[in-house]
Amino acid sequence: MIKDLGELQAPLLVFGGPYSNFAATKAIKAIADARNITSDRVICTGDLVAYCAQPEETVNLIQDWGCHVVMGNCEESLSANSDDCGCGFDKNSACSLLSIEWYNYANKHVPLSHKKWMGLLPRQLHFSLANKQFHVVHGSVESINEFVFASSDINCKQEQLEQVSSDVIIGGHCGIPFGQELENGYWLNAGVIGMPANDATPDGWYMILDTTVQGIEISWHRLIYDYQASVDAMNEAKMCKPYAKCLIDGNWPSLDVLPTKEREAKKNISLSSMYL
């Protein structure tokens, strides 16, 4: 299902992957409130529930907030009572093996009412801003769990832009923020708030879309929050020690999903604003 949001007014706040990280989700809402960005101008690219220990609290906050949410593979799996998260990890990879613990925890702690709500989320969103057409997906237009990175095939990205007749695609899922100009359009990723971007810091990432005299400004921002509160919750639940450690040191416990270019990239992520 594609939900058309119509014409939106800037600024917009976009973020991905709360990942059951309640402290990070509270922090991103506080930023929206401080900037007077109302819920109808806030978009989450999915995966509300994953690695961390407070899935119910996180979903409650998102529901009460009322922001727009794209269905991620985790929502798809939980709503369908699937056996796994559907993240697209290679079988027997470290990511796949680690996912067993957190997915089983989430499946047990997410109420049935939340799972039913997740199953009704739109799979894609569409909106216009300052005469440009935007399309929001979790993984890609063609697959909810496709990992699309900056180094992923440019021609495939361009084809998907043309497929949805848009100027810009905003994706999620891959966990690393980036912005890329294509031959005829742009591919953006806000990053995620619930886990670091494998950049040796505990920070999450989010994205702001605003209108200026130069056009639509896209800017990426670090989310600095009380990560120790999330670590404590994970330790109390006795779950996912590798991901609890990642919340502190910012280093992913596995690099299985990363293409060579992202795997070899310097950890210190620095993103400049770009204009559309």
C-alpha cells in the first residue's frame, strides 16, 4: 500500500530505525517539539522494533506521537507472526544469528494490538515538497528488506526513481546515512536513531528537509541522547550484549551486510548539506 501525504510544508524531520530504543525515540521527539515540527511533518522509515529492550514503550510513544511510519521488515514480520525478522541477512551470518535473540524477545514483548497496528502501516509513502516529488520506502521500491547503500548500483537507483515517477527516494534499512545525486534525481537515507552508524560514536542520525532561497536543503544531524539508559535496559533484560556494547562504542558487532566500500570507509562520518 502506498499512502499519498499530498503537499507538505517544510521543515520535515525524517528518521529511521528506532529499534526498540526508547531513550533515542524520546530524544528525537524532543527535537521535533523544540523545532515546532508537528507530527504530520515527521516521517519514520520503519523498523520501530529490533535490537534494544523496550519495544512496547517505543511503539507506544510513536503511536501517541502520531507521526508517519513506513512499514519496515520488522513490522511486517511481527504482524505476520513470522519466525524471523525478515531483515535479509544471509543465513548463518553473524547478523542472522544475533537476530534470533532480539527478534524472539521483541515477538514476546510486543502486544497483539501493536502487531495488528503494524500490519496496517503503509509500505511506501509519497509526498510533494516545493514542487518536487518524494517517495519513501523502507528498503527499496521493489523489496522491503533490500540493503541500499551509497555504493549500491546507481543504475538500479535511477530505475526505481523512474518506476515511482519521483524526483527523490528516501530509504531506510541500511543503517548508514547518505545523500546521493543521480542522473535524474536523488537517493537519500536519514540513517537510524536506535543504533550508531558504525562510526565509533554512540550517536544516532536523522535528517531535516527545509526550503531556502537555494532550494530544498537536506541536512543530516547526529542524535545525541542518553544511550546509557538503553544499555541499562538491555542489561536488565539480559539480552544482546553485542548490541548493548555497540550502543556505547558505536561499532557494529558484525559487518556482514556492508559492501566493501562501506566496510573500508573511515568511521568518522561527516555529511554536508545538499540542495535539491
